[in-house]
Amino acid sequence: MRLKLVTATSLVALCLVTTAQSVEINQAGADALKGTLTKLLPEDLAKNGLITVNPAGTRYEIIYDLAKLLTKVDPATFTINGLAPWSMFATPTDRGFWNIEGDNELNVSGHFKDKDQKRTDFTYSIASLAYNGVFDPAISYLRASDATAKDIKLTSKTDTEEVNVSFGGMKHTLNSTDSAGGNGRIDFVIGGSMSTFLEQVSAQQMPPVEVRADAINFEGKVNGLPAKQIRDTIFFVLDHIHEDKLSPENSDKLKGILREAFPLLTSFNETIGVNNLTVSTEMGKGGAKAFGYNLAMDGPSNAMRFGFGMNAQEISLDTPLMPANYSAFMPTSFDLQVAVPNLDFATFGDAFMKLDFNDKEAEKRGEEMSKQLFRDGRLTVEFPKISAKSDVYDVDMTGKIEGRVDTEKDYSMEATILARDLDKTIAAVQELAKTDPDLNQVSFGIMMVKGFAKTDADGRSRWDISVSRDGSVAVNGQQVKGPDGPDQDEELEPDQEQEPDQGQDAVPAPTQQP
């Protein structure tokens, strides 16, 4: 829902590319604004009344008759009812910006058919969508905005499946400032929340599923965005979208715009938090008091770091599929953080500028070019934190894996594992082994691992694990596996890979010990 609102608002704002030269509101200004709004539309849509602009006191009223978008749609494959016109108001300011505002509602229903003639019936309603903002023609985007939606509902139904989604309400904010350095780039900050989320899914091939959340909160920030260059790129694509091939001059022009746009950002981060998440089915119920997701990119363009993570607290699971004696091993919380550092977007950008956009092999060359994101073909994956906790274990791990993008053999790993109350974990496994004897081996394995552990000052057991590129493994400085031997195929010459000499018995080679 948030994405749809942002997209719809952006498309409306993108059309407002005229700079306010005067605060005088008249029909001539309305006609000029309409011309600006329709110049990016196909000719038939520009003339069929999709957009109407009228003077309205100290501002202009812009009316979007969305039903006109469907005049050429085959009603046998797509039908929608209740699509009323939307209006927004735009007020020019002395600063050259536009103040925009609106308050609309939506209540539509209809159906569509896919290529297999499978019919889907749908309804979509928003009791109220109120918004206001400040639009900057120089970047063809909003400098700031606030939006509030109430009572949002969506249904989708086929012969075999039905989906119902609803939100009690939604809030969204956007703010911006000029980036440090005065280079024309902009920092954007977004935030918002959605309340009382409910999704119900039922189908012939699966039991009904219900997902609930009291609230979904989101925050995001992007720094150093080249908003003007992004606008110019969009306009360039729209101007040349019907051309089969770009001329050398236009190709150079596009590369010039993109060259100014690189790097596309200096940092980006997004977090999403879900409160009181529950998932219910006929087989039971599960959820978490809090669930979070995060995504981030930062650093210089020749060594950018990409990070991803998710976490959950107070996890619960109530299902007969989980035997009672195993419930203590169900994690009550977890945290997973993964990062890929040293992404070389600078070199990638240089290679991109050398790409011939008319080359039929451009897609293939693009795949080859993407490998240049990894300097010298080397890939590093970091694990800043992996943790899991239950009633019988408490484990944390950090580490990193280094390797190459062109092979799976040349890699190394460094990791540290910390475990609290390991004796408690062993005792729990031994107790469970009384009813499941196969777990005796697990208990024995944990006790062996404990023998390699060191004890930290806080009482936790520690294992510093090192796996070298030659295959050797060390735990807390003690080697537990030597280097790998050469592959047999590489060790033998072609003329040696023969039957044993006649008259000699074949003796099996001894098994190589790790």
C-alpha cells in the first residue's frame, strides 16, 4: 500500500514541471498548466479529457478522470466500476514551488481475465486519502509531503482462491534537504505507519491463512540523490521510447546525463518494524511481539557496503505439529545481519559508460560488467551478528567468508561462536534423548565441541574458528584438520590412470584422513 501511494503521488507530481512565474490565477495559466500536464501523455489521452485544469480562487484545480484511461480496454477482459474522477489543487508560490493538496476517496470493483481466461474479481476502497506537499519543478518531485489514508480494503477472488486485505489507516511523510557540498544533490527522509493490518487467504489447495499486525512502521533515508539527473533520464526515455535505435548523438547525450548521476546515491537505509505479528492456520498459530527488517548501503562509490538484516523478539508457536518435548528448542528470539562490503560501483559506472546501448549483446555484456562490482573478482560476505535464544540455548556468532565470484573452491572463513549455559543445552538434549535415542549422538557431539571451547570472562563458551584457503581448519588456535591434498585427477598423469599392471593384485588406496 505504501508503495502504491508513493508511486501514484510521484506520477502526479512528475507532471507538474512548470515553474510558477506569477501568483496570478487565470484561465491562461490553467491552459498552460494543462498543456504541461498532458505533454508527456500519448496524443489520444491528451485529447480525450483525462486531465482538466480550472482556476479556483487562489489556486488551480486539477481533475483526473481516470476512467478515460480505459476507453480502449476490451470490457471482455477488464471491467471496472465506480472509478470517479480525482481532484487535486496546485497553488504557485513566489519561490517557484507549488503547494499541492487533495482529499479523495476510492470505491471500485471489477474483474479481469488473464491469458488463460482465468477470471479474477476484485474490489478496492479507500474511505479517505488526504495529502498535501511542496513540489519543486526543478527536480519534478516533492520536497515535502504528508498523506493520511483511512479504512483501506482490497479483495481478490478467483474460482480457486480468495484474498482479503485491510488496513485501519496509514500515514506517510516525506522531507528533504540539500546534500552537503552544494553539488545539487538532495537528501530525502520518509517515514510512516500502517495500523490494524489483516490479510486472509483461502484456497482449494491449502487451508485458510490469516495474518494480523497491530502496526507496521517504516523509515527510510537516501542521501546524495541526483534528483535532477533522474528526472532528465526519465524525460529522455519518454522522448525516445518509440525509437528502435539511438543515434550516436543521443547515445552520448544519455551517457552524459547518467555520468552526472553517478553515483546514484551516497547512502541508503530502510527499516520496517511490525508489532504483534500473528499468523493463524487450521494447524496452529504463531507470531512475534516484534519483527524487524533493515536494508542499508553506504560508503565511498569504490568501496560501498550493502547490508541486510531481520530480527524477531518474543516468538511464539502453538501447534500440534510441534511435540511438547521439543518446544523448549523453539527460538524465542533471533537476529540475522549480513553484509557485503567493498562493492566497486565506481568501476562498474565507468564500464557502464562504455556500453553501446544499441548493441544486441548489451544484456550479456551487462552481466559480465556486473562482475566488476567485485574488485579483482573477490567476494566477501560478513556476518556482523547471528544470534538465537530459547529456554535451553543462547548462541551468538560473528564472522566473514572470503572467496571468488568465479569459483566455489577458493575461499576462507573466520568466525567466532559464543554459547551461554552450554551445560544446560547438553542436559536438555540428553533428556530428549530418553525418548529419541538418535539424539544421543547429538549430545555426544556437543560435548566433544565443548572440549575445544575457551571460557570468556562472562562465562560463555568461545570458539574462534579459522578455515584457510588450503582447507585446513583451526579452532581456538588448535589445528583440527590439515590442508586438503591435491585432487586425484590432478595428481595422476593421463597414462597413469590405467588398470593395474598384469600379474599384480589391485590394492585399494588407503582412505585419506582429514
